[in-house]
Amino acid sequence: MIESRAPGRLIYTPGEIADAVGKLALRIAWDYRRKPLVLLGVLKGALYLTVDLARAIAQIADGPSEIVVDYLCVGSYGMSDRSDGQVRLLMDASVQVTNRDVVLVDDIADKGYTLGFLQTLLKERAPASLRTCVLFDKPSARVVEVPLEYVGLPAPDAFVVGYGLDYQERFRSLPYVAAIDPKTKEESSSPST
Ligand code: 5GP
Ligand code: MG
């Protein structure tokens, strides 16, 4: 492995993550069968999830007639690794979403600020439909209520890294998900995505 091991406890193995992604793909493929689907991944956290999900959906027979994948990138200020409500768009998607069926794909729903911001932004563009998919959910952390139609796995009330989730840009490429000990984290004011 290229990257050093995360200094934390294992939460989900690569196999458990793959199972969860496969189940999300089955549900999405069924819901959008024979229809064109736009998957919009939120960078950088949903980088791997979006690719794996798109590939898994594409392999399911009688799924969407077409899958268009695009990304947008958001950042937030505050703690280096969590949003504090000030979310901003760093890079917009290039595909048009108006009159199209869109699934927004993010790594984790925490306080809900990021997804709330993106759902509002995308709804203004009048998609035919908009649903949200997250691999991990921390419902107890929610400040802003956001609809989540597709949820993969519960996340513990801890800071998790791996499979796209970073701590100050580290550990994103870990194939498993681990929880970092809060004592090993220090505060910083750099933006996070
Ligand atoms: P929210 O806006 O819901 O509070 O936070 C969402 C974003 O904060 C996620 O997309 C992710 O980038 C970051 N985030 C929230 N919780 C965690 C976590 O446990 N680990 C990591 N690496 N990022 C998190
Ligand atoms: Mg994110």
C-alpha cells in the first residue's frame, strides 16, 4: 500500500464498502430503468464513490438507458475537515441538469450544510427530478434537514477517513474506512472539500 495506515480503528472493510455500493447501484438502476440518468459527484470526497457507483449501475441489466457522470466541487471554511455552514461552489458541473433526472452523489452527510447548499443550487436549475445518494450518514450530527433518498451505511459519531474521505488531504485513497482519534487531530483554518 502506498499510503500510510490511518491512525484509527477500522469501521468498514473494502468488502463491506463494495457491498454497500452494489446495493445502492441496484436501487438506483431500478429507479431509473430505461431512463437517462445524470450522476453528479461532489468532489473531492465522492471521487471514488461516483466512479464505482456509475460502473456498478452500468453493469446492471435493464438499468438506466444512459448514464452521464459529472462532478462539482464545494469547499467550506471553519475546521479544516468539517463544514460550518459557509459552503461555496469551487467548481460547477458542466452538464446541463434542466429537465433531466439527477442523482447527487456525496461521501457523507454530516451536519447537512453541504447537501442543503447543493440541493438548493441544483433545484434552481429545474431538473426533472433530484435525489441524493450518500455512502455514509451521521444522522445524529444533522443541523440542516436534507432529503437523502439513497443511504449506504451508518457512520459512527467520529471523524472517518478512507474511500475518498480525507483528513487534510491524507488517507483519501485508503481502500477501507477508519475512524481517527480526535486527539490526533488539530484544528486548522484551511478549506476542506
Ligand atoms: P456537512 O456539510 O454535512 O456538515 O459536511 C459534509 C462534508 O464534510 C462531507 O462532504 C465531508 O467532506 C466533510 N465531512 C463530514 N464528516 C466527515 C468525516 O467524518 N470525515 C471526513 N473525512 N469528512 C467529513
Ligand atoms: Mg464532501
